[in-house]
Amino acid sequence: MSHKDMRLPYLLAVLNAVIIGLSFLFAKLVLDYASPLDTLAFRFAASFLVMTVPVAFGWVKLSYHGKPLGKVLLLATMYPLGFFTLQAFGLKHASSAEGGILYAFTPVVTMIIASLFLKETTTLLQKLSIFLSVFGVVFIFIMKGSSIDLSNLMGISLLLLTCVAFAGYTVLARTLSKQFRPAEITYLMLGVGFVFFQAVTLTDHAAAGTLHRYFAPLTSGTFLLSILFLGVVSSLVTALTSNYILSKMEASRMSAFTNLSTIVSIAAGAIFLGEEVTVYHLIGSVLIIAGVVGANRLGRTRAQEVGLDIGRADADAHKSV
């Protein structure tokens, strides 16, 4: 695709990073009212039920006949099930700072998995750009005084697996985009997340004898608004746009945008929570932006080159006809 045709995928990739960056702020707010597990249950209930409305009225057409549903279920085990479950348990044994540092390596893991399974080949400059964006995030956390405590081996291992889970989702969704429309993939993903987290949460409350407390957070306006953002905007909208982007863009290139969310979370913290923005925040942000731009502009992947060759061949064929 030409750079002009890629404007919408690029715009949506940036939008996703903005939404994910803001979601950290809302995630902090909801934890004052409910446990992480309850939050996930409400989050996916909101996203799935909101998308069910246009599906039920026929405004969004879905067709799964003759399509490999098993692969979409595998996709859902990676994201949202694997990613959020590993993250929740990982953060029990490690700090949020360690989670932020390790999550920054997702583009690198995605690049490796995409090269193995999708045969995506990035240029040296693109590889260096991806590492530059990762270094920008790590630089910010290190300058804040954060580090990785190797004694938290369990937490670190689980958080590293979240990178693998999200990278696996990105690569598999790229493949499935040739067989499914974005809405079809998204609806199944959210449906699996809804059923799984509801079942786990209700079972947990039933065992503890606290079922009567399950709906208590819904009495708070702050909680409701935050859950609607996390469920409808951060889960539903980003899932739809991510699945669309992956139908137009290589997995390795899209993953480079994920670290932009760090910049958004810094800005959101400064604006809404009064957190200080320092010189190292600015330096790290510049490195992240430079890395994202470089990963998408410096050189072409082999997949792009093949696509261009196919496009030229088609054009020549039409001319000869």
C-alpha cells in the first residue's frame, strides 16, 4: 500500500496508543472500588454487551460459516484471556514499574515472532528504530529510580509472558485478517473474555460468600464512567481498530506504536494527577517517537516489497488485456 493509503491505519495506530495511555489513568480509578478481577469482569461485560446491540439489530453483519473458528478461539486465549490473566498475577509478584519496563519489549518480541511465523523481514534501520523506542521507555523508568528486582522471578516471568501473549495475538490476528473481517474477530474475542471473566469472578465471589458485593461498585458514578471507558473505548474500540490495522499493516510495524502509550500516560498523569514532567521524560519521549517513526519509514519490509511486486504484476496484466 502507498503511504497515502496507509494514512488511516497510521492514524488509528496512534489513536490506539492514546487510548491505551489514558486507560492506565482509568484503571487506577476503578481499583479504588473493585478488585482487578471484578474490574475485568465489568470491563468485558461492557464491551461485549455494547457490541451485541448493533449485532442483534443487524447493523453489524457477522458471518462465521466455513471459517476457522478454532483459530479465533486460540487468538482469544492469547488476548484478552492470556494477556490480562498473566498481567494480573504478574503484578501480584512484581511492581507496576517492572510491568511497564517489561511491556516495553513487546515490539521486540512481536518482531521476532512475526519473522518466524509470517516471514516478515525488517531492515537493519527498522530493527534499530524498534530498539530505540524500547530504550526510550526503559530510560524513563530507570531515571525515575525504577529497576527490575531479579528476586521477583515469578512476577518477572509472568510479565514477560504477557509480551509473548500480546505478540502472539498480533501475529495471529494478522493471519486471520485474510479470512475474517475485523468485527468478526473482535466480537468473538470480547465474547470469550466476557464469559471467562464473569465465570471466574462469580465463582470466586461464591466461594468467598461475597456475591452480594459484586454489584456494589456500580453505585459509584466514577466507577461507571471509568468502566465504560475501559470497556467500550479501551477494549472494544481498540480491538476493532487493531484488527483493522493488522489487515493493512505488518505486525512488526504496528507493534512499534505500542510504546507511544507511555508518552500519553505521562501527559495524562501531569494533566489530571498533577504528576511532575521532567527533562528525562521529554528525552525518553523523543526517543520513543523517533523509534516509532523510524520503524515505519526507514526501509520497507519484504512483505511490502512482495505486495508492490504483485501490484505491478496485476497492473501489467490489465494493460496487456
